[in-house]
Amino acid sequence: MPVAKNLPLNRVGKETFWILRTNDYDAVVERLKKNGVRFRSRMYEMDGGGKEIVIEDLYGNLWVLQQVGSGK
């Protein structure tokens, strides 16, 4: 990823850089909880019935877990 070469190292653990999408949000969240993953936000409702939550990896980086709604 060419852009990543120009990013300062002090960004590690400070920003959300990736969005993970799933079709089974509730099951994934339950599995993450059972495995001790740290949640950094509450669950947010998105337009159309979608959901998202912010999780933290072992290095302090933030990831967004998201299920897109149906749009209805």
C-alpha cells in the first residue's frame, strides 16, 4: 500500500484505519467478546438497519466492525 509508506509511526494505536464488514454482526461480536477483544465504543445503529462498533487490536490500533443495513 503506497500511502502507508508516508505515514508517521506515531499514528500507530491512534486512528481507525480499517473497516471490517460482516453479514453476521451479532455472532462476530459475541465471538470477539468470548476471546477477550477490547471494545472501544458502544454499538451504533446505522441508516437502513446497519450496525457498527469500534474494537482494538493487540497493538492499540482501532478497527470498525460493521454490518451494512438493508437500506429499507
